[in-house]
Amino acid sequence: MNVNQLINMVIRLFVRKAVNGGINAGMKRFAGGGKSGGGQGNPDAAQQGQQAVRKARQAARAARRIGKM
């Protein structure tokens, strides 16, 4: 293993962590991030929002898996 491969491996590790952190932060912000206002609102809408976030996370995971190939 040469120096170029080692540098690329380390850079990939940091970039992967940064991208995953950004995706997670975006998902939390999109989902409301705990800023629901004390539980006010329609519980059905909250459940639908959680389902949408779950599907979005699954899609993000699938996209990352495809990107690794």
C-alpha cells in the first residue's frame, strides 16, 4: 500500500463522516428537530411526517450504498 492509497483512504473516511453528518442534520431539520411546539397539532400529521422521514432515511442509505459501488 503506497502513500497515495493511504491518503485517499483517510480523506474518504473524513468525507464520508461529513456527508453522513450533513444528511443526518438535514433530516432532523426536515423532521422538525424536536421543535414541535409542545405537542400541539395533528397527531396523524406527525405520524405521517415520521413515516416520510423514515422513507427519506432509507432512500439516503440506499443512495450511499449505490455510491460505494
